[in-house]
Amino acid sequence: MSKVYIIHENQEWTDHLIKRLEELKVPYEEWFLDEGTVELNGIPPEGIFFSRMSASSHTRNHSYAPELTSAVFAWLERHGRKVINGSSALRLEVSKVNQYAELEKHGIRTPKTIAAVGKEQIIKAAEQLGVSSFITKHNRAGKGLGVQLFHSIEALKEYVYSDTFEDSRDGITLIQEYIESPEHYITRCEFIGGKFVYAVRVDTSEGFELCPADACQIGDLFCPVGEEVEEKPKFQIIKDFNEPIIEKYEEVLRNNNIKVSGIEFIRNAAGDIYTYDINTNTNYNSDAEAAAGKYGMLELAKFLQKELNEQYVNN
């Protein structure tokens, strides 16, 4: 029987989707790709394949899950199977360098950023950036990994040459100009089926934890080095959100064959929008959704149901 195959490595982030699929009586099967094999000469099963593979898999001791998933995608796509958020999505998920290249290609402004490998090069990149305040972040990240705010080169040196320095999973650290929001918030735009669903306002006044999933509320991951912050609810769905940049975001997703994504931007004091993250393993905050009466996982389950039904009709 044809079904939806869910490719992932994090059960907590997938249970909500499974619950919605069961409510809609959509047949499904999980492929938990923390490790495994790929029978390259074998034939994949019939169905549609939806990926929730994450760039932060290594933080859950699933270090090579994206690489294994890439091999699985090559196999599935070679046999003409429909993969939602397949190879092109994974390419962006595991590399912010690739994300920024795609965004800039479509005329979407990103913060000034330099990629560096090596501690000395990180310092040189910050000097070259030539701004008073800047952040570091991991190229292959997720969950705000490696994100730190600095107001001087000396503070950066102290961090980089300390025992608390954490290198990126792929060895590439990004040094990026700090875009300050006067109202201390960022906006995350959610897309399902390649189309805009809703936008979430995320309060950053007491830290900057990017992941909206309930299981991700684990404290601050974006603050001046050495500061501690108190965690609090900070997600709110924006009513009647309508920005011209949404059309550009949809174009980026369409050109990269990405159907499900969360894209984040920040607005500076002059009102200019800077886009800094494309998350193809998007999660949703239950409190914010309940308050607004909008449910991302339900819409995602309906989208997968529609895709599965269309495949059944076409076959």
C-alpha cells in the first residue's frame, strides 16, 4: 500500500506530525535515519517521502544522519520517487553559506557575513567585517548553535581561545554583522506546500532561542557572552501579516523545490529587512498556535494527504 514515509532523526519533533496524520487516517511509516544502510540496487517502496532531517542532528549523537539521508535521497530520486524537501532542501538545511547565496541570488538582503575556518581566520574575518557589533554562528547549525554576540575584537579573541569555544560541525564559522531590532524581535515566516501560512513574532529581549518547538525551550542560545537570561514564552502569531518579501521567499522555495520551511528575518531601526535563516525542518509553537487558532502540523498533514492522494490518482 502506498503511504507517507517520514524521514527524520528526532522523535520529539516528529510525534506532533504523526498525531495529525493519524487523525486524518493517512497511512505512514517512519524512517529513523540515525544510522542504517542503503541498498543501492534495490527498488524503493511506492509512496511519497517527506524529510524532516535536521542540521542539528549531531547534538543528539546522530552525527552522520544528514549524510545518510543524502544517500537515501539519491536512491529515491534516481528511481523517480517523490521526495518532499529532498536533496536541494537538505543542501540548504546543512549550510547557511548556501542559504545566503540563494537568498542573495533572488534579491533578498542578508546581513554582511564572512565564512572562516580556523581560529585565527575567525579573528581576521571579524576585523575585516569592520563593524562595532557582530555575531558568530555555525554554518551547519540549527537551534541557534554557536550564536554569540560580541561588541569588540578583544571579546571575540577571549572566547575563541577559551575552552568554551565550540566549533561548527563542518568547521565553518560565520562572522556576521549584528542587526539590532529596536523593538527586540525577529519574524519567522512559515510555508507549507511552498505557500505562506503565517508569520510568528519572536521576542528576543531576553535571549534568542530560534526553535519554536515545545521540546526546544531549553534556554538562551543568543546572548552576550557570560550573560544569563530567564526563559519565558516569546512566540506570537501575527494577525493579517502581509509583506512583499513573502513573494520573494516563495520564489526561493519554488526554485529550490522546497515545500515546507520557516524563513526568519529581522528589521533594523530604519525598517530594512535582513533575512538570515532558512529552516527546512520547521517546527511550530503550540501556545502561539492555540492563541491564534492556526495549526501548522495539521496543515502539513493535510498537505501530505493531498500529495499522497494525487499520486494514487496519477498512478
